[in-house]
Amino acid sequence: MVGRHAARTRRAALTALGALALTALPSAATAAPPPAPGPLPTAAQTLGADKPSAQVLRAMERDLGLTPDQATARLVNEAEAGTRAGRLRNTLGDRFAGAWVSGATSAELTVATTDAADTGAIRAQGAKAAVVEKPLAELAAVKRKLDAAAVRTGAAETPVWYVDVKTNRVVVQATGEAAAAAFVEAAGVGAENVGVRVSPNRPRVLKDLVGGDAYYIDAQARCSIGFSVTKDRQQGFATAGHCGRPGAKTTGYDQSAQGTFQSSTFPGKDMAWVAVNADWSATPDVKAQDGQKVQIAGSVEALVGASVCRSGSTTGWHCGTVRQHDTSVRYAEGTVDGLTETTVCAEPGDSGGPFVAGAQAQGTTSGGSGDCTSGGTTFYQPVNPLLGDFGLTLTTTSATAQAPAPQDNASADAWAAGRVYQVGATVSHAGVRYRCLQNHQAQGAWSPESTPALWQRV
């Protein structure tokens, strides 16, 4: 949350106590051996899932029907599952067909492959194997053909399409079977490669009212702050692209001068960032229930099936689960690709607000259908592409002042804080090569050798 107050961060100090045996001091000719390295942090410890905020837990209990113990266990299980899924994705290569968690506490991780011979390797990572026909890369290629057809046709009767890893197919949501068939034919893909979900819902962007912490655009519209960010030394916040164009002026929740839109993309993507003046300070805070706050520790992407919570001033603090990533949505204003679909409800005024998974930033609210009385579907713009496209650094409890490394500099493969990394990317650090396990923006405290949840030595 951005406000007229200095950033407040909570730092937890861990002190290790142990018994020391006093012996003779080593002579000058005999150097003391280096201390044995301590245990590496678990995935849950790296991502902050072992110490979740009370606000996240209470909302998960209410919206997902969990007990306090189940909510706590779910966050830990989801953090650990992300690391195991990343290892298997790198191991399976082009045979990988997706991963998801299931069960009340997300205790079951399923990893799909196109080769039954991979079953043993998947089970060795504590996951359930699903042998399917099509690899994820093939499904993504089918979806790209639909993306291209959407630009040509602009048919409003097919507002949503995505890769569904659970069913190993691409799904088109349409108002009727005929509309779906026409869209698939226009894309030039076989009907056998696409499933159809008939629904009357037409997602719309959620704008005009307050979402999250309110801000106003050119004294004409209101949207919400997503996450605090910095670019070099300039502070600001990420929000939805449909909220404003570059150069648009903003005022804060108190109607005082605040900032200016620097970059904005919509449609295509739904992302923007606003640079603020010296009266405003970037913090790692997100508004939760009853004026409480959740602090952001990073941006590790949650798996399909994982729990997520959303902040918005219209409907408050709500939780649900991730349905699928890389979803295309056709709004009245144009098509947006690469969104994540969730079961979290939202209403107009929640737009631009933050989605979080435990202590990890996920994205900013884009649009949806339904409401928080009868239930609904909401889409968010993932935060990592936003950070990468605009060269921003997410403000977190562990963030450093280091600017992101250039995203298009292929020769600079040294690990760097601030760079956005995708699963499978390789880096060098301290003379060792590592492969990325989960999509994230590198934090200063997350160097590869100390975060096996995010990096695998190769």
C-alpha cells in the first residue's frame, strides 16, 4: 500500500544458540577449519509460507472452508510443491505437460508427462504422475493459433480461452457451441484439440470505483494500487493498464497530488505503473481485512490449484484458488493474453488491486464476471511480466536498492537481484551454474546457493 508515511517493514532476527567446547587456541601454523555450513532453508521458509500472516489465514479459512491448521498446512504444501514441480519440469523437458496441486491442504502434487517411463522420476519427487497425450508446448502452440485468430475475428461470443493442464487440452469458453466451433475453425486448429465450455458470462474490466487503496486518474476515474515498485530510485506502484495511459495524472486516496502514469499496456496485456512524488513512500504492504496489512516478500508464481487472496475496496479481502495460467480474455475494449483465472470473486472497483499467495505477489486485478454475493471468476495480470516489461523492482520485505539487470542482455548470464527469471533459465553465480525452478523476480537475499526452493545446481 502506498500512503503518506514512511515505509514500515518488519524484520525477524533468528539467533542460533549452541554449546561451545573451549579448547586450546590454534597455533599460527595451524589455521582453524571453516565453520560447517548451516542447513539450507526449505521452500516454505524461503517464501515466507512457514510464517503466514493472520489476515491471509483468516480469509482462507472463510473463503476456502478450512480450519486454521489446514490453512497453515496448505501454504507450506504449496510452497514445497512449487519447487518439486520446477525440478520435474526441468527433468522432463519437452515431455512435461503441466503440474497442479489438489486437496484441502494441497497435499497432492500431480505432474503430467507424455511418457509413462517418467512415472518413477515423478513419484521419486513425492508427486502423482499423470500420463497424457500432449506436452505443454504443443498445447501452448494451439493456444497461440487461437490468439492470432482472435485478432482477426474479434468475436465477442468467445470471450475466454486457455490451456487446461488438468484435462490436457485447450479450452474455449463461449456463449454457444456454434460460436466456439467458428472460432476454432478460424484459428485453423482441429476440433479434437479444443474443448468447449458454454457460459453466458462475459468478463469485463473492473474500473471506475475504488479497488485496494484508491487513487484517481485525471479527476475522472478511480482505480486501485497493486504493488509498490521502484525504477532506479523512483518510487511508484503497479496497477492495471486499463486504468490510465502514459502521462495521465493521479491523486491519492486523500485527493492530494500523487503521480503520473509512466507506462501502460492495454489491451494485449493489462499492466501499468505510476511514478509518485516525494510525498509518497513505497512499502511492501497490502491492505487486508479490517485495516490490517499483509507484507510482500517476493513474487514466486503459484501453481494451478494453489490458494490466492485479493484486496479490493469494493468487496474487501477475499480468497480462492488458481484455475489456470496463460488465459486469453476478450473484453469489449480488446483481447488480453497471459492472464491468470481464479475463483476469487470481485466487482467493479476492485480493479488494479493486488493478488497474493501467502507472502508472494501474484498479480493485479484485471477483470471478471459474477460478484461476491453469488460468486464469480476474476482474472489477474501476473506481476512478473509487468516487472520485466517495465524494468521495475518489486518493493518487498527483503528488497535491495539494486536495479533490475537488462532483460534483453543475453550475454549477461550472471545471477542478479532484480532480474525476472523463468523456469528453466540458467545463470552463473560464484563460479557455479544453476537452473531456475520457479518464475520469480530475484530478491537480494535469494542468491542461488542459498535458495534451493528456486534454483537447482547443474
